[in-house]
Amino acid sequence: MRNALKPNMLAAALLSCAASPASAQPGNAQATSTSGWGNAVQLTQEWDKTFPRSPKVDHQKVTFKNRFGIVIAADVYMPKDRGTRRRPALAISGPFGAVKEQSAGLYAQAMAERGFVTVAFDPSYTGESGGQPRNVASPDINTEDFSAAVDFLGVQANVDRNRIGVIGICGLSGMALTAATSDTRIKAVATASMYDMSRSMSRGYKDSYTAEQRRKVIDYLSQQRWADVDSGQYAVGPHEVPFDETGNIVKGQRVLPERLPANPDPVLAAFFNYYRTERGFHPRAINSTTAWTATTPMSFFNFPMHSNIELISPRPILLVAGANAHSRYYSEDVAKAASNPKELLIVPDADHVDLYDRLDKIPFDKISDFFNTHLS
């Protein structure tokens, strides 16, 4: 997600958070219900999702490793009436800065109700997954996380390994598409409220950074590395670096403010009303409680997402976006760049965040039809 404010409003919102400092100490976890952050992770066993449990679905907590050796924590959802035949399966993650107990889990459970074996996972360095330091995103490693989830699904006795697809939500959509460009085991890809985090971090919302601003951001990130080395701590900060009205970089320690400012930007309000309220708050979610490490954007400047998107074809892509979503242009641009078969589905009267959890807006039946057709 982006820090969705005009520069002066964004500065005010972030600076209002300065009284709530947060940093990720090297070797130490953030305050969450998870204890081990290396290769030993402790999973919360109680139902702590932001959505009710379905009586039609069986659920269990699992872990698996990616090829970097990081332990990925995940939830598996299976239809209760699954029988003994091997079923199609889906790996699901996102939004960016969320955890599997939020939208990814909702999607996974809904698709399990429709007959799929699904796994919703926390990306490396976040949620209950392993990796140090905490609250880091990587275009490479988070893309690998999807392929690692395919590894896991492909060895399950109730999964047909030749019928595996992926769903990326918000900022994990770019990673899902990128994984499919180099992993032909992924037979179909769907995205919801897509964000291209490399484009967003390195070029700004709607590519609004000037060349001078891009150089300022690079220098800010470079100097932040010296600050982290000197302090022995990984500072947190905006993953999409904003500027104020005078052209200076605005620093902050939270993705979202503790409280909404007066007359908030509608996009900020939409994110806040999900992540910071009972509707979608989760204590392990970066967007609910803190921010990414301040130097997270460095690798996103270096590595563009889905740059080989034409290689997904002839495997299909479904791009789902809200008609009113500020992020709609990402899906539209991918639809133009991708080779067939592809489909862009615009959901009427829906914004970006509506597709996180609004059951009356998310086109689950359409998504199910897409995978049933292409994972047959």
C-alpha cells in the first residue's frame, strides 16, 4: 500500500506519529505473539483471524522453508467434503504489510469453500515467518516465497501438483506475477487490487517522482544505512518516501497514523478504516502497528517486478481491480503489457481496500471459475 496523501497532508499525518517511536533491533523481534525469528518459529494456535471461521473448511497451521532457508509460516485451508481425490491448489499472500490472518486468509478460506486446497502465508521477515531483521521486504525473496508455497503444496497427498495457481493481493501481486514468469509450475495467476511495489517505491504514485526527487530518495536511503550501522538498530520509516511542500523528505515511524487527521485524504481513510480498526487490525501486521525498515526501498529501486511478464503466456492471468481504486492503473498497465490469455476485471463501485474483505465486492465466484477453467 502507499502512504496515500498529498505531500503536505502526508507529512502532517506521519509527523503526528513521532511520539510513538519504533525500531527493529538486529537480532530481536518486534512485540508480537511470536517468539523465534530465526529458523525456529512459534505459531499461534488459537483462531486469531480478522474473519470468522467457516464450518465448511478444515484449517491447520504449517511451516515450510524457501530456498534461502527462511521458515515460512502459513495456514492451510481444505474443504471438509474433499474426499480422497487430488485437488487443485492455490498459494495466496498479501496485502503488502499485512499478515495471513487478514485478507490472504479470507481469500484462502473462501477458495477452499469452493473446492481448492489453499495456503495463505506470511512473507519472509513478517508475521509469524522467520528471517532477520524483522519488517523487511525484498522483491527477490518475497517472489521466492510464492514458489516455496508451490513446493509445499506440490508434496501434499491431496493436491494435484500439476494444477497449482497463485493469488497475489495488493503489493504481493507483483511478486505473484514475477514468480510465474520464472516458475512454470504456476499454471494460472490472479491478482486483486494490484500494486507494483518496485514501481511505486522507485517512481512514486503514478510515476510522480521527478529525477531530482529520485536522487534525493536514493541519497536518503544511503545515509540511513550509515545511521543504522552507527546506532546498531534498523530504523523504521515510510516504504514509499514522501516529500513535503518545500521539497524535503518526510520521515515517520508508522505506515498509518494512530488517529486520522481532520479531513483525511479518502485513500488514507480507506486504509485506516481497515488496518487500524476492529475490521482488519492485527497486532502482527506492519500496516496495523508500525512500519517497514527504513532502508527497505533500496532493493525495490534495483529490481523491477514482472519485467519478463510475456513469459507467463500461454498460462493465464486474471487482474481484478476496483473501478474506484487509486491503484487501478497498475492492473491496467499489466493488462496492456502481458501476453494472452489475460483478463482485466473491473469491479463496479469498489475501491482498493474493498477488495481486501468486502464479501459483497470480491468476485470470488469469478475467481473460482477462472481457476477451475485453467487448472482443469
